[in-house]
Amino acid sequence: MSRARAARLIAVAAASLAILAAFAPSALAADGDGLWGPTNDKVVTYWGFGVLIFFTALVTVLSLIQGRLENRKERRRQELERLRPPAAD
């Protein structure tokens, strides 16, 4: 690992810790009052449904993108094989 890469890794880790430390007081607020407000079963349930829907949509969208990229790669490979003259063995 180069020195520049190690320095960049340390800088990113330090920045991440600083951001987490800045938001810690609101995350650890008294009586369950955080950034969202009072936490009850309804909030936790809706948050869980939101996470479930987000990751389902993420996997679906990324799979569609990968399928299109695979088709593009295959078309490009077939086009190159069609244009390339046969190799003399």
C-alpha cells in the first residue's frame, strides 16, 4: 500500500469518526427522543418496512442494470468476432 493511499485511508477514517461524534448527542438523546422524535412501535415498524422496500428496489434496479450491461458486452463481443478475420492455425 502506498503512502498516499494509507494517508487517504486515515483521513477518511478520521472524517468518518468526526461525523459520527458530531451526531452522537442527537442519537443518544434522553427518553428515546432522537432526530425523528419519540420512538415507538409504529416508527420502528415503518422504518423496517422502509429498509425492506429500499433494499428490494436496490437489488432489482442493480440487477436490471447488470443485465443491460451484460447484453451490451455480449453484443460488442459478437460484433468484434464478426469483424475479426479467422485466425490461421
